[in-house]
Amino acid sequence: MHFTLCGGTIAKLGTARHHAKYFEALDSVELPGCFGMTELGHGSNVMVSFLSCSCLLIVEIRFL
């Protein structure tokens, strides 16, 4: 699972630079990988999925 989901995604969607940077460390599990995906609607074709992200910034101002 580790290499199939994480490494497989890098293998298919990454560039030669990504392969050189991550494969050896992923293969030795020096770099533990994870995999996450999100989809608008449903399905599991992550190559054509779109990611929607929002951030709520809360600022607290204190006067001394």
C-alpha cells in the first residue's frame, strides 16, 4: 500500500526530478508516504479531479 498508493502516484504524476528526489527514500521507508484525494462529486479518477480548498484566518489583536 505504501509504495502503491504514495509511490505509484509519484511514479505516474511526478517528473524525473520527483522520481530522483523521493523514490529511494520511499523504497527504504525512510520517507513514509501517505495518499489522500478529494473529489468534486464522486469517483476515483484523481488525475482529472479538482481540489477545492478554503482557509479561515482568525486574527486576535491584544492591546497591552
